[in-house]
Amino acid sequence: MNRTYWTIAIHLLCGVSFLALPYIFAPKGFSQIAEIAHNPHERTNLLAYLFMLGFFYLNYYVLIPRFYFAKKYVFYAGSTIVCFGVVVLMLVSVDRQDLIPHHTAPAEPSPSELKTAHPLPPKFDVQALHMPPPAQRANQEKPPFGFELSHALFLFLVGVFVSLSLRINDRLRETERQKLNTELSFLKAQINPHFLFNTLNTIYSLAIEQSSKTADAVVKLSSLMRYVMREADTDWVPLAKEFSYVENYVALQQLRLDDTVTVDFSITGKPNGQQIAPLILISFIENAFKYGVNPQEKSLVQIQLSIVENRLHLRTFNKKVRVFYDEETSSGIGIENTQTRLQLMYPAKHLLTITDVPESFTVDLTIEL
């Protein structure tokens, strides 16, 4: 509901700003609004802006989705021309009403006034004889209708192009969002089978040895799967749960790898009820384990998470080792798609730096939550 209220408020603000635009640059400023009552030009100008604003929303919500996106371009062009014709007819109607002079018949003098009238002829004001009535003076000050028609055409074309560009941009963003949601759903359904199978094998080995770590490993794997399958279904999740997911993932990796790799993992700061896009961090962490671990070499993986006020920082570092890699071990979304998700979910609110050198691979990610 809050998002709906914000959307309505933004639309109202933009509409009022559009209607106020001609008065911002007017010579008299906003005081020129008072002339609408007796100035036909100001009246026609205001109506032109109101008509264009109405067409903008008609085009945005009805014509573009129903005809343009349906590839019925002839119908769309015809509807647009008809709308412009209706606007012109309405402006012409208003203009003709303003051209009709409104005269009041002079009152006839009473008989008593005729008797007491001055015998001498009244003194005539020659300048007043050549001055047109107030209605005609207002019409003489009004610009020709051709000028107002060209102004209305300009506003109409602006409404067409602006509504088209905004609607097409929204559709492209929605398409990109659906694509990423599909990829995210694939990740949820897959959970990197290579990691899952290895973890289950590790738990099986612990069970055979009757290790005390068996129960803890089962709980962590269960929590990891529950988070991915159930709680990461929305656009945003509590940051505390995302941290818990990362902790469980790293703990299972440490359990699986045992002493064959040095894992330096730390989380500093408190989430304080903040939220984050789900599974936005895991691909960088998976990548560190995927390319930085080899039982036959000295391996080092560093994962550092810190939160300061509303700023989250993730740093991953791994030494590059020789690994035997195949498609089965790949992450469901990967670093490239995660970069796209960051651009979509955190536009101008994130900074990602990837340092890829022959000996190591480092990721520094900062997000403003």
C-alpha cells in the first residue's frame, strides 16, 4: 500500500508541475493565473495543457498496451490521430465561445429623466468612439488560433513521445526482471547439485564415524534449503536471514573441505532490521570456493562481511589453484547475472570492483541498503 501511495503522490506532483510549467516562465509569473477568468488566451492555454495531460495517461495506460505492444500499429496511429482531432475540436469550440462579444443593452431613461435632461448635447469623448468593447479588446490581444493550434500540436507530440519512451522503458525493465526471476527460480530449484551431493556425502561419512558434527551438519543443510526454497521467494528479505544463509553455507563448505583449505570468514556489524535482495551475495562466495580450493595445493579463501549503518560491504578473496571444473559445478545465476541483478535492484546504489590477476581473484562489493 505504501508503494501505491507513493506512486499516486508522484503522479500528482508531476501533473501539477506540468500544469504550472507555462507560468514559471511567464513574464508575470504565477500571478498570471488570475487572468484566466477574463483572458481567452490564458483559458485556451490551460485547457490545452489539461487535454495533453489527459491524453498522456490515456496513451500510457490504454493505447500503448492495447495497440502498440500488440503490434497493431495502424490502430494505434489512427487512435492517436482521432485523439488529437478531438482535442482540436474542443479547443476550437472554446475559442469560438471566447470570440462571441457579450453586450449589455443600455437602460432606457425614465420620463422624469428625459424632462430633467440637460438641453445641451453631451460632450463626446472622441477617443472613446474609436475604442472597441472590452470583449473585443481581449480578443485583439489574443494570439491567432493558428499559433495556439501549433502549440497544442507540440504538446501533443511531447505527450506521445514521452509516454511511449516511459512505457517501453518500463516494459524492458519488467522483461529483464522476469528473466532474472526465472534464473533465480532455477537457482532455487537447483542449489548447485555438486555442492549438495558433496555435502550429503560428507554427512554420510560423519554418520558412519558417529561424529558429533553429524546433527549440526544436517541442521545447517536443512536451514540452507529452507531459506532458498521458501523464504527467498520475495524481492526483499531480512538482512539477518541472508547473513544466516551465508554462515550456514560457509560452515558446510568448511565441514566438507575439512583441513584442506584455510577459510577466513567474518561478519561485523548488526543488520538492525534492514533488508536485501535474496541470494545477491552467494554467487561471489560460491565463486571463491569453486576456483580457490584444491586438496593438492595450499588453498586460501577469505570472506568478509561488514555492515555500517545502511552500507553493506562484501569482500571475497581466493588464491587461484588448478581445479577441474565442469558445467555441473556452476552456480545457478553466476557472477555475470548477479551484476545484472545489482544494476536492476540497486541502481546507483552499489559499487562492484573485481580484481582478476594471475595469482588471485578479489571481489569488493558495497551496497547502500
